[in-house]
Amino acid sequence: MKDITQLSPREIRLLIRKGKWDKPTSGLGMGYAQANLVILPEKYAFNFLLFCQRNPKPCPLIEVLEPGRFKTEFMAFDADIRTDIPRYNIYRKGHLEETVKGIKKLWKLDFVTFLLGCSFSFEEALLRAKIPVRHIEENKNVPMYISSIPCKRAGLFHGPMVVSMRPIPPDKVTRAIQITSRYVSVHGAPVHIGDPSKIGIRDLNKPDFGDPVTIRKDEVPVFWACGVTPQAVVMKAKPDLCITHTPGHMFISDLLNEELANL
Amino acid sequence: MKDITQLSPREIRLLIRKGKWDKPTSGLGMGYAQANLVILPEKYAFNFLLFCQRNPKPCPLIEVLEPGRFKTEFMAFDADIRTDIPRYNIYRKGHLEETVKGIKKLWKLDFVTFLLGCSFSFEEALLRAKIPVRHIEENKNVPMYISSIPCKRAGLFHGPMVVSMRPIPPDKVTRAIQITSRYVSVHGAPVHIGDPSKIGIRDLNKPDFGDPVTIRKDEVPVFWACGVTPQAVVMKAKPDLCITHTPGHMFISDLLNEELANL
């Protein structure tokens, strides 16, 4: 097998479709945007779409498919949302029931698919500007925290914003804000800079999701809205059924990260 | 009566509510964002919200109210969408049936309200940067054209993008792009610069809506996505009922234009 990191997004999706890759997608398809997945029955779709409209930082929509559709029209050519993601989480009534490698057998004609931007896109831009991304350096998952920042409610969907944290050297904080501000559709500019207690985070060494990372002396913790928010919200809203990607196991699109930049 | 141009957005909305102002809102509440209005029965709401998600330049959503709600939560305090707009257009099956000063009697519990950004916000920013806005100089309506740029379809909603045109001196085109790029939620950066025929416009002197304006020698016609697009799309989609503002008679919000800028 060719080195997977050298394959195109379409080639990687085909490998995943054939069941030959079920691991995280970090580092794959470099330069191309990866996306968070949320699938809900149609009866919840309007309220979830409204939730995303009201909370664009944690829930930056890149593509929404009409009920029953499983082929993307914008993000990728010839992609099948039922098979092209390495692992899926199946939530029933807010409870994670199982993790599976495909959802063809579960598919229903009223399923509405939402694809949301992912911070991998702006991390690549940070690295290109020589701004360190600690969890990548330490080969860890980004640390994520349930903040005290409330999302705006839409119907049954509500809850606190989940944020990711990256420690930034003080002389690079402004540049990190500038760079991520360009990427509105992948969480955009930070939601908070500095003192974690101001957004309800007690201990940076105890993230709610992901791994703790080293914070060096003088480094400033910078917090971005995180794509785990919709999963946390879905767990609270307890819809009959919700299918998401398994965290870290993303949809790899044909869109360049640069195509998602606003400026 | 106090000079209306000196009143706050809330004071102007109260005058409108009492039936004391039914004229266009251009020049009122300077500094504050005005919004386009679209109201649809709930059965069309998901597809229209999807249409806006897919076509953010002509349809930049600022606030969406849940079915039956007529009070804004984000754009204004104590505003009533049924009374606080000077004139409403009532479309039935895509046909403009009548223009009215209030819609309290028509209101139904399944009505979903969409408020969309308006170019007044970025025009103020252009003027502040000494970039001429010709239709304001000439005291006219902005010229608008049905372009050949297709919108992305969502259910029954589809059609060409309507664009507005402002002639810009060649040495100010770059600056005009930079300034309007900041205002993603009020149509954002231009969709086309220069030769109108490239986007299907035959004669700049014959706009489809609004008034023709003077284009001076060497000036470049610059085209922005226009908030009339949703009305044109609704006329094509022919829903049972759709209520919009009457063009030019906008909703005046409590949000500063500057609050809508992304950067």
C-alpha cells in the first residue's frame, strides 16, 4: 500500500470506503479541509440548522445535504457520507450506543447530513506562520473544555460551548488571532484569550476531552470554539437518533483549506 | 415631531409601529444596521434556511425567529416584526398581492421570520473611506440587475442572483473590496468587478430594479450580491404565502453596522 499521507482526498476516501482505514485522519490529505459530521432525522433538521446559524463559531456549516442525500455536492466529488468516514458514533436518546465503520444499513430516507468545519484547517495555517501548535508537537489530541459560555438555544438544542485550547507565546498571540480570523468557516477567531477561569475552566491540566498539553512559562492559553460542541449539545438534547463522526475520524474533503479562508 | 433622522432605532420603530412613518428607511438610524425581511410558513422554513446557508452572499442571515415568534432576540430590543417595518409586501403563490403597513391580522403561529443583512451597512463604511456611492450622491435607488450567476438550489428555492452595482474610481476599487470584505453578514466582498456582460448584464443603463446611475469615464462597475435575491427567488418558488418588507422599507435594528463587521 502506498503511504496514505501521500494519497489524494479521493483516494483516501476510497480506502476508508473499502474498510482499509479506520483510524484518525489527522495528518492525512494535508492542505485539504476535513469536516465534522452530524446526521439527524428530518424532524430535528430545522432546529439544528437554526442552532448552527445562531452559533456559527462552534458550528460553522460548510455543507448541508437535503433529506436522504448521502453524496456531497460542494465539499467533495463522488463522496458517500455513509461509508467515507473511518468511524461513526451512533447516539440514541443522547446516549452513545456504538461506534461503527459504516452506516449504510442504518441509513434512512429522512436523514439530514450536516458537515461542519474543523480546526485542522487553521492549525495548518498557524504552523505555516511558525506559530507552535503544542498538541501536534506532543503528538496528542487537542485539549478541550466545557466552558461557561452559553450557546444560543434553538428548539431542543442548547448547552455550553466546548472550546479547544492552544498555548501561544505572548509575542505571537496577535498573529494567531489574525490568522485564524481569516477562517470563519473553521471556527474563526478565538473566543477567549488568557485567564481560563473567566470562561469557567478550573484546571487546564484536566481537559473534559482530549489530552492535557505542556504550557510553558509566559505562554498564553488561547481558546477557540470547538467542533465537539454539537456532539455535546446532541447528548443533552437527546434526539431519538444522531450519527456523528467519531472524534478525530473526520470527513476528508476535496476543498483546500485556503478555499475556506474568507480573506 | 422631532427630526426623524435624529431618533434612535427604537424611537423610529415606535413611530413606524404607530403608523406615523411608512416611507423608505434610507438615511434613518445612521450607524445602525438595517435588515431585509422574509416571512414564510413553517413548511418552507427548512428549505429557505438551507437556501440561505448555501447562498450566504445574497442571503446573509443575521437572525431567524422560531415558528410563531415575532419579537427579535438579537437584532433589537422590544421590536415587533409584525408592526415595526414601514411597508410589507404580501406574496401569494409568487404573485405580489398587496402592500400593507402591518401584518398583525395576517399573523399565523407557524410563521418563521428571517432577517437578512442589507448593503446600507457597507455603504456607510465606503462613504467613511471617501469612496463615492453614486446612487446616494444622485439621491436614487441603487441599480440592481438579474445576473447570470446561479444561486445554489435548496428544495423549491432557486434562481439567478440579483446584484447591485456601484461605479468605483479605478484607484479605489481595491479599497472598496477590502472594506466590504469586512462585512460578510451584509453581502460582503463583490461578486464581480468590471465587464457586466461576463455576468449576463447587457445594459447598465437598464437595471431590472432601482434606478440607472451615472458612470463616469474610467470608473469600474463593481457588483455585489443583493438582498433582492430572496424576493426574486420567492417569486419563482411560488410558496402559498410569503411576506417581505417592501424594498427600501427595512427593519431598523439596534445593532451598529460596526458590530456586523467580521474583522
